[in-house]
Amino acid sequence: MEYVITITLNVFYGIIIFVVAYVASGWARSRLVASGERYEQIDPTLFGFLGQILRYSILAIAFLFILSRFGIETTSLIAMLGAAGLAVGLALQGTLSHFAAGVMLVIFRPVKVGDYVEIGGKGGTVREITLFTTELSTPDNAQIIVPNGEVWASSIINHSFYATRRISLTFGVDYSSDLKQVETVLLETITADDRVHANPEPYIGVTNLNTSSIDFVVRVWCDSGDFWTLRHDLTRAVKDAFSSSGIQIPFPAMTVYRADQAAAPDK
């Protein structure tokens, strides 16, 4: 009966230790993440990553306390876990490589939470960087989970890294158009939008002589956050300006010359 009581008390204490450790680890992680949000100059990704490590560390310590309650020698257990960890590490090289890549992502910060990136052909806004994976959210609100090893090994296109971006647009006009007038209309249209930066100056030039149109390229700089909306708005504004000024945007056309065939001789 004494043995049963002792085991029951150890199980009870073990449950209490686990529950307290689970709650405390969650609280410590949330507090660490919240402390990072108070400092704008510090990347919140770092605190989220450290918060996860802190939580798992607290749970690991609680696990050792639980084992000690049952009279298990933790010193020898740690040595056994070290040997087992080496074997498991060799078997889980891929998983550990994702963890190592996650550490590198946090240290060197090629991407941050809130950045719009393209990784290995997958594009989306970075929502979270965990110990093993990076979570992206696509513009249509689909979730993409990318292993950190793939993120670190792939070419990363970060559209949010710089404060400004350049928009390049191409417009085709009819060969009968007055090129000087086209340049004037384009310049007036794009400079009328306050989101277009004056420095660097907008660039307008003839880029190609196509089979049915003369192509003008327009390059303007804007804030990164205005990139897509400004691109769409300028495209529509130029179309309306061309229509108001009588500038034709030609359809693809082809001229076919047919030689008249000689009449067949009468029989």
C-alpha cells in the first residue's frame, strides 16, 4: 500500500510539474515575443525564434524534474540521451539541417516577418519563421509552409527589402502617331500621380519597332508599398490619356500581298 501511495503521489506531482511547466513555458514565450514588439529597431523574428527555444528548454527541464521524482538518476540519463541524441541526429540529418538553417535565417535575416518574398518559385508574405519551417501567406490568403533548409539553399527575391522600387511599363502606339506628342502625354500622365518619385526622374523612351506598333517604355520609381496599385493605376491612366489625345493603340496587323493567278486557257 505504501508503494502504491508513493507512485500515486509521484504521478500527481509529475502532472503538476508538467502543467506548471507547460503554462510557464507558454507565458515565458509570449512575454519574450511581446518584449521584442516594444522595440521597433529589433526584428521581432528573433524574439519569436528565441521564444520557441525558451519554451522547449523549460519543458525539457521539467521533464528531468519529473524523472527525478520517480527516482531515475538524471546524470546517467543525460549521458544516455546524449548518445541516443547522436544516433537520432545522424538519422535525422535533414530535420536538423532545417533547424540549423532556421538559426542562420534569424542571424543573417535575409527575410523578416511582413516581407513579400519569392523562394524557390513560391511567393508570399512571411508570416512566421519557426525552428524548422517558414510560413508564407499568398496574396489570395493561401498558406505555404517551406522547410528552412529549402529557404536557406534557394535564391531569395525579397520585394520588401528596399524602401523604393522601379516600375517598368511598355505601351504600343500606331506608326502614324506623333512621337513627340506621345512622350508629352506619357510624361504629363505619370507625373500627375503624387506617388511617382521625382528623384530618380521618370524615364520615357522608344524601346522597339514592332510589326504593328512603336513601343514606348516608361520607368518610374515609387515606395515599395505603392508598387502594385500604382502600376495598375498608371496603366489605366495612360489608356485614358491616349484615348483623350487621339493616340491609337494598334491591334496586331498583318498585310498579305496576293499575286493574281493567270486565267486558265479555254478547252
